Amino acid sequence: MIAIPAIDLREGSCVQLVGGSYADERVRVKDPLDALKRWREHGFNTFHVVDLDAALGKGSNEEVIARLLNHEPGLTFSVGGGVRSTARVETVLALGVSYVVVGTRAIEDMSWLRGVAERFPGRVVVAADVKGREVVTRGWTAGSTQDIGNVVDALAPLPLGGMLVTAVHKEGLMDGVDLPLMEEVVRRSPHPLYASGGVSSLEDLRALGRVGAHGAVIGMALYTGTLDARQVAQEFA
């Protein structure tokens, strides 16, 4: 399993939110490139970038994303946030990312998702953001009434690059992961699982590895120093 630092973009800066609340921002790095450089120095090679402004329809951080992608060759990036059209999928992939992450439109329009997944096999990762068991959309602000198990089953036949499951009810709280949720997704899905939300210890990462997660996206615990970044990178990067 690999550990993947999160680089969440808001108003041109790198931020960390608690519980998916845009009103509860705990960390802000003015230049996201500084965050990337910091994680690279510790040995991380894979990064997850989210444009929070695009997810809420309040703007775009595309220029910042391009700077991150062009900083150093050979790194692996997944990029998401507000990717809700085929044209946007094409644009993000054209930037040079390894994976494009789609959430809201993928959950709300399965026929559209099937089309882009078949057009770009193995390059589309579906983000399923979960509160309790309900999948939420539109930057965590809207409920879908869909149970995560049903969503996983519906996605199973598609040629996806993976599923990114975020336990929003754990996000930023640093009190451990929702291991039963992640274990269920691994059991039900043929796609690689990237787990997110609540990672706060090496044991959290090891537990996710034991249940079969392919990767874990880490945010708050790295940015606050709760997790020793170098130690995480040595074991999981």
C-alpha cells in the first residue's frame, strides 16, 4: 500500500478542512508548491490534488495545478474537483496527470461515467465521499440518498482506475479511519481502493494495508505533524 499526501486547493492556497466543512479550515499553506516540495523532500512520489473551488463552482485553481504538475518529472498525480464534463476530463488528462478523479457527475450520471471510463480505461478514478453510509456530492454539501454499497456494486463492471472513498465523517478529525467501511469496499469492489479520512497513525495505515487498500490519502495528520512524514514515507511511499 502507498501513502499519498493530499494537496487541497482553495483560493490559490493549500488547505486542510475538518469534517468536510469549508467554515472549519485548520491549515493553510500560501504556496501549494511549498507543500509539494516538503513532501518530496521526505520521499513521497504520489500526490492527490483537489480543486475545492471548482468542486463548489466558485472558481478554478488550474494555474496552480499546472505549476505542481510541471515542478518535477516522474511524479504521479491524481487530480479532481469539479470534473463534471467529458471536456473537463480531457483537459485534466491533457495536463499530464496519471488519473482524473470524478465525483458528483459520476455518482449522479452513470451513463456518462460509463462513456468516459470506456474512452479512457484505467485513467478514471471515482470519488465516493461518504457520510455514515450515504454518498454525498457537490463538495460534500449535497446528499445523494445512495448507500455506498450500492454505488460500489454499480461501479464494479466499469474499466476504472480505482475508487477513492473518503469517510467525510472522519475527515480532518485525526481519530482513526472507518476501517469497516474500507474493508467492505475492498470486499465488494474489483477496483483498487484509495482510502481517505481520519488517518492519524502508522497503525491506521497498516490496518488499511491489511484489509487490502491499495493506497491511503493523508491530509491533516501530515500537515500538523501528528504523523512523522519521513517515517510514513519510508514505510509506505
